Amino acid sequence: MGDELILVTGAAGGRQGKTGRHVSDLLLDKGHRVRAFVHQMDERDEPLRARGAELCQGDLLDYDSVERAVRGVTAVYFAYPVQEGLLEATAIMAAAARKAGVSRLVNLVMLESSTRAPTPRMRQNFFSEQIFEWAGLGVVHIRATVFYENVREHVRAALAAGAPMRLPWGNDRTLLPLVAGEDVAKVAAGMLVGPPQPAGTALRVIGELLAVRDIVLALGRVLGRDLRYEPVPVEAWREQAESKGLNAHAVEHLSRLWQFFGALSPDDAARLYRVPDTIERFGGTRPKTLEQFFRQEQEELAAASASAGTDSHAP
């Protein structure tokens, strides 16, 4: 492989997608040099260090640490968590990367990116994309839909709360566009080291379009149980999420998102969110299904179900 150095933000990984961690591993697997940008050094970083990644501690809202992180790199993977600060972090990265002569930047955003998108975060995506394009960084935008990992957190909490599974997803015919964080990372890695795409290219990444009832059925097959779904009003979910300490930015984004999907007819959702060939074309694999993902997470999901001592019945 060449000597190009690639900066990957969010490399330590979290619970929501872990795309930065997956991107780092994929690049290292192929022999690329990786500078892993992490917010703090801890035990999560050791496997990356052991594999030869260069660790760089910093804060995406601190220009000096970002400027240090981009020195000598040719490409950047930029993923900012669902919390306040996206536009400031974008401007900081754009300024530092432009100064460093970065020629390729892969920008992870939400599925929709426009001034009329259904959530405040998605509307911020639009301006984030504009900033990177104005900076002339050869940017490619990856517009990913709801991660399976997000669904996992919702169903895990619902299982732990007992039967029925109460979730803010509308009726059981509501269609949700979903994707595995790992598949998003495969597309991102392909964009970082594959043939360059025209600057400003935007790729939609969707793995499956599933009705809520099919999500529940898939989970039931994995757990070997009959599960019952009951919609809960989004406002009730919002109050519960806030009481558990989920940040206000994420609560607002998800609340508006569930309301938007719930208001779409199945026909409109199928028209708007058909599954493209992005993952196969740029990631090199068929999309992972939600049921496959649930099987990977079976132990954790089963533990959540057992902790409630529930006795769910088929509808």
C-alpha cells in the first residue's frame, strides 16, 4: 500500500454505529496507515494501537487539536455524534484540513440533507455539507439512515421494560429505512481509498426497508419468543428519554424522525426509501439484514428480555 496517512474521527467507537472504529479496522486490514482520532485515551484504544494505528487524542470542537490531527494526512473520515456542535466542528475541520492540504474527506451525515429536512439535525447536515464543499476538500457525503444499533437500543429498553414492547414507531405497518453501522463503514472505507468520486458526491446508504411488525417478528425469531408490539406516543417516549439523560439534541432529532416516518404511508415510504446498490457497489458486500444483526447481538438482547421476567404472548 501507499504511504498515505488517513485520519479517522470517532475511532474509539461508541454504541451508536461505531463507524469510526469499523473504518479504522477495515483500513488497517488492507494495510493502510491510520491516525485514529479519539476524545480520550482508554482501554478501547489498545486494539487499534496493537494493530499499528497512530493514536491522536483531541476534541473536534478544539481547533488546535484538530490542526495537529490533520498534519500530514491526505484523507479524513469525519463523523460527528448526534449532539450539539456539528456546524462548529465542521468549520474547524474544514479550516484545518484545507490548511493541511487534505485532498479527500468523507463526511457522514443523516439520510436527509436539506433546509426542509424533517429534523433539526438533518437541516444542519445541509449546512455541514456546504461548508466542506466550499473548503475544496474533495468531499464525498455518505447519507446513512437509522443504524441497526439504534434499533437495538430501543428494543433492548423495550424488552427490559416488559411486555408488550412499547416503542414510538407508529403502527405496525410503519416502514423504517435501516442499515448496519458496519455496512456504512465499508462504503466509507471504499470512498477513502478507492477511485476518487466527483467532489460533492452524495451516496444514500440503506440496508433494508422494514415494517415495524417485521422488525418485531425478526427479533422474536432470534429470541425464540412471540413478541407483541404496542405503539407509544412520541411525546411519552421523549419524556422518558430525557429522564434517562439522553442529550436534548438527540432527543429532538429522534422524536421528529419517528414522527416523520410514522406519518408516511407505506407507499410513500417505499417510494422515498428504496434500497440502493451503494453497499454492494462501494462496500463490496451485500447489506447485512436486521435479523443477522440481531443474531450477533442475541446474548445482550436475551439478557434484557430475561431481566424483565416477561411473559409475552402473540398478538
